[in-house]
Amino acid sequence: MPAAAQEPPPGLPRIGDPVKFDKNGVLPFREEKTRLDYAADQLRAEPGFIIYLVVHAAKESCVGEARSRGVRAKNYLVRYRHVRPREVVWIDAGYGDEFVTDVWIRPSNAEAPAKAHEDTASQRQLRLDHRCRIKCRSCDFQKRRT
């Protein structure tokens, strides 16, 4: 007998139609995992849906930060919440004024969500730090410098 899905916290919708399930900024990973847990529980309640993580890096961010956070979130959902890899998609949506992750839960036959924010930072405005605090072991761009 499948477990009943948890009710999302106040302000987060139950899904049925493709809607944005959650939106967050830079969070400690412990808090991010809690929010991903709600999405995983909701996905179990809605078979045939896909979680989309649309990641917008800030104009002042680490090199590869959107990729690192997207891969980290997907790995958490697959390894610890046992979501099938094909049911989680992360999208690098470019740069904005601040770091934002939009979490969508959509039917598998629906199109992927479009970029929710326009790139508000031009290449000249970007300040990318090469000493990133977030690590992604499976990302090849983060090599140790000796």
C-alpha cells in the first residue's frame, strides 16, 4: 500500500495541472533537502509526472554553480528519495540578479517549463568566483588546482 503524500507547507500548491511547485534561493542544503522531500512526496502521489529544477545563477556566483546545485539536487532525489533518474530534470536557465531555483512538477507528456526569468545580467556584469564553496563530485569542471 503506497504511503500517502505529505501535504506541502502553506503557500506551496498541490499539483494536478503543471504549476510551479516551489521557488527558492540560496538555502543551506539541509533546508533544500526538506523542500526536495516535499516535491518527491508529491511526485509519488502523481504518477507519470516529472520534477523540473530550473536553476538561475546570480550575476555574482561561482563558476558552474547552477550545474553543481542542479546535479546535487537530482542526485539527492535519486539516491535518497528513490526517484527514478528520468523523473528529475535540471535546467541551467542562465543568470539573473539573484540565485533562484524554480521547482516544477509537470506531466511527462507536457513540455519542459520555459525559463521563468529573463537574463538580467549581461556578460560584462558577471563576476564568477573560481573558488566555489559548493562542490559537485560528478561535475568535470571542478578540478583541483595544485
